[in-house]
Amino acid sequence: MQKEVQALSKLQHKGIVQLYEYFPHPTKEVLCVVMEYLAGGELYEYWCRFPDRKLPEAELKHIFRQILLSLEYCHGKKVIHRDIKLQNILLSRQVDEVPKDGMNSGVKVKLVDFGIFGSNGGRVGEKQTAGSLKFMSPEVLLGKTESTPKIDIWALGCILHALVLGCFPFADKNPEVLKEKILKRDI
Ligand SMILES: Nc1ncnc2c1ncn2[C@@H]1O[C@H](COP(=O)(O)OP(=O)(O)O)[C@@H](O)[C@H]1O
Ligand SMILES: [Mg+2]
């Protein structure tokens, strides 16, 4: 949680969850964090609501553009998220009906969960195997711990693939097989 506070203190952007305040718990050894409440749920759940899990082009552009701009901002601040996935992108408000062709919902999406973030070029203490396997780049799988924007860009590619085609570029129930697929670029 301290890492999360460290990252969020550096970031102020409409596409990133806002940190309001934090303070030590009076009796337990934990840090209490107050942050913006995002009422619309995870992008993962939203994605599942579309027919064949494919977002119509207007909604895709509307959502993906926001994710790109938020990540560009993070990278400009030398913050590498390292755990970009559909579950760590939240909708700011509930969308009653998913939009059809030619329309977009107008919903805002925000990045959360900076708990394993890395500093650009940094290596220390960053969990190399944390994050979700489906979105993990080959170099991270091979144990390279250096934080570079490329790690997040790979995950972005996986998200784009999912939102456009309705499935992940690399998937397998067996994590070992999934790792092999990612390493061999066997889409
Ligand atoms: N600011 C928030 N507003 C609403 N829901 C949130 C918020 N932050 C996290 N959540 C929900 O809690 C889940 C877990 O939080 P997260 O920060 O991703 O921690 P972790 O994945 O490390 O357990 C998120 O995927 C999301 O569903
Ligand atoms: Mg998370």
C-alpha cells in the first residue's frame, strides 16, 4: 500500500484515480488510504457485456484513447504501472446500456492499482512475476526486472486485442502453456 501511495502522490490526472489522503491506522500497522470512488466497475466486466465481447468502433476509440493518454502521462512522470489489465481500469460511473454502432457511452475510465509500479529504469524490489500472466511481456516472463514503458505498452496491446477481437492474444488454462505461447509469440 505504501508503494501505491508513493505512485499516486506523484500523479494528478483525470484518467488516474485520485488520492485524497492517507494516514496510519491508530492501532494496527496499516496505512489507511482515502481515494476517489469509481462507481462503474471494472473495464473487464464492461467488456463482457458487449456482444461477442467486441466493442463497437466509436466506443473502442473513446475508451482506448483515454487509457493511452493516462499511460502517456504516467510514463512522462517516470511511473511504470506494471500491472495494466482490464481489471485495473475502472469506469467512473455505471453505464446502463452499452452503446451500439456509431455511438459512445461518454464514460470516463481511470487507472487504479499502482501497488507494484516501477520507476523508469528502476530495478529495486519490483515484483517481476506479479501482474496478470495474460498481459505479461516476454521480457518480464524471462525475469528481466527493469521497469520500462515497454512493459505497459505490451499490456496495452493485449487490451486492444481483447476489446477489438473479443479475446486475448495469448490464453490458456494452464499457466505453463500460456507462458510458452507468450514466449514463442504463438498467437
Ligand atoms: N477507487 C476505487 N473505486 C471503486 N472500486 C475500486 C477502486 N479501487 C479499486 N477498486 C476495486 O477493487 C479491485 C481491487 O483493487 P486494486 O487496487 O486493483 O487492488 P488489487 O488488485 O491489488 O487487489 C479493483 O479491481 C476494483 O474492482
Ligand atoms: Mg488490481
